[in-house]
Amino acid sequence: MLKKGQKSFRFQFEILKLDAEFDQSLEAFQKSQKYELKLAEETLREQLKYLQNVSKHLEKEKSELTNQPKSSHSSVLSQAVKKIEKQLRHEEMELEEMKKIGKGFARASQIF
């Protein structure tokens, strides 16, 4: 049978052990969040750069289209412009989804 002082010491030891485990878990969580944030930031920057390039390409194609006389070539350019516009809308929707995820990250960070 444990004496009162021994029980108290055992409980204090367990509390210190739990406290150390908590600190380790919190540190691991923070490292994980930093990594996830860095990865998200890189992905967003790449997505933004890609959108900028697609937008430039679209402007170039539109410019060529307006400078072309009506011909079969202008029809091909028109189709290319429509395809790029569709692609640009799709990429913008993906970026909006990423922004929503980012807002969720921000809310989760505020909770912790």
C-alpha cells in the first residue's frame, strides 16, 4: 500500500509527464502547421503565376484575332480564345477554392 506522500508524488510525476507530452504534441502540431502553410503559400504563388501567364496568352490571342481578316485562321484563333477563356475561368474557380481552404486554415489557427 502506498502512503499518502507517495501517492501525491506519483500524481505529480504523472502530471509532469503529461505536461511534457502536451508540449511535445503542441510543438509537433506547430511544425506541421508551418510546413502546411509554406506548402499552401507555394501552391498559391504558382497558381497565381500560372493565371497571369494564361491571361497574357489570352490577351495575345485576342489581339491577333482582332487584327486578322475574316478567314479560317480567324476561326481557329476564335476557338483558341474561347478555350483559353474557359481554362482561365476554371483556374480562377480553383483559386477561389484554395482561398476558402485558406480561410479555414486561418479559423483553425485562431482556435488553437
